[in-house]
Amino acid sequence: MPINDLVAGQNPSGAPLVRTEPIQERSAARIDALLDAAAEVVDEIGFDRLTTAMVAERAGASIGTVYRYFPDRIVLLQALRDRALQRYRSAVVEAIRVQSPEHWWNAVECAIDAFVVMFRSEPGFRIIRFTDAERVGVADDAPDETDESFAHRFAEILSDEFGLPAGDELKFRLETVVEISDALINRAFLADPNGDERFIAEARVVAREYLAKRYGDSE
């Protein structure tokens, strides 16, 4: 899988979730403004207390404008999460392009570093993280998007670009790394807005040692 496919099909405004399609440039700008407002509110009071009225007030928009794009607060939060995921994936792609890693671990490190940057710079990300679909009420009968998950797409990149053995085992192990890294990095930002470097460093160590046992190290 080409590295660019990590973001293929992703829409920065969460287009599949909104009422009005297709998304024109003006509509995309309005959606971004509403999601920016939602992210600010989430950072201040948490996602569980957010209302569409709060978002409308923060964005300087009418409640009707909010409902034009988002039928309820759950869909709004899902769109916020999807935008953050798209931005994260784009950041990973850009980091790999710039750094041109020669070893699979360096590519994984790009993904971990980008995750830390999202915690530091992306409003709302500490609350609405991409592994937290269940927190925003994804329906039980929602379509299975397993093959589109970050871990599964990234597994294909590591296989195609760095020679790791393709298949379900690699996908599962990267899912495990995502869960471990998410837990440790989330802990790093629990009380420190810049992130406790001890937990961030441990996330890298644990991920590297876990994968190196199975796929070898660069050293």
C-alpha cells in the first residue's frame, strides 16, 4: 500500500456524517468552524456536557446552521473525532515523507511522535481520541470498518515499504501497539498539558521492544 493511502478516502470535515452533501467549499468552511467551536468547548468542559446550542453560540452561528450539518450532538462529536483522525493520519504521512525512514521502527516512531503532537496541538484531541469511538456512541449496527482502521492500513504500509510479513498477525500486533501507546500517552497528558516525557518515552520503549521481539530491531 502506498503511504498516501493512509489518508485515502478520509474527509477532513467528516463529510459522511453531515446532513448536507456534496460538501462545497463554503460548506466545508462552515463545518470546520463548527468543529473548531466544538473542540474548544470539549477542551473546556468535556464531551459529555457539550450541546449543539453551546457550539452554535461559540461559533457565532444559529442553531439551525448546526442542525443543517449535524442532526445531533453525537454526530457532531463523531465528525470531530473523524477530523482529528484524518489530521493525525496526514501528520504521519508528512512525517514519513520528510524523514524518509529506512527501517520499520523509524516509521512506527513517526506515528508515535505524530500522536504526541496531536495531544499537544489539536483542540479536543485529548478527549475525543481516535481509539475512542465507543465514547461518542457509535451504533452497534455500524458497518465494520476494521480494514480501514489506522493499525490495519499502517500494517500494509510496513509490509509494502519495509518488508514486514503481511497478514492478520501484523495487523493485530499493530492494534496492540496502538492500544498500549494510546494508554501511556493519554496518561502522560493526564495532568501535564505538555505531556510527561517519562510516559511518552516508555510508550516508545514498550512499542519498540514488543515489535522487535517479533520482527527484529535496527541495531
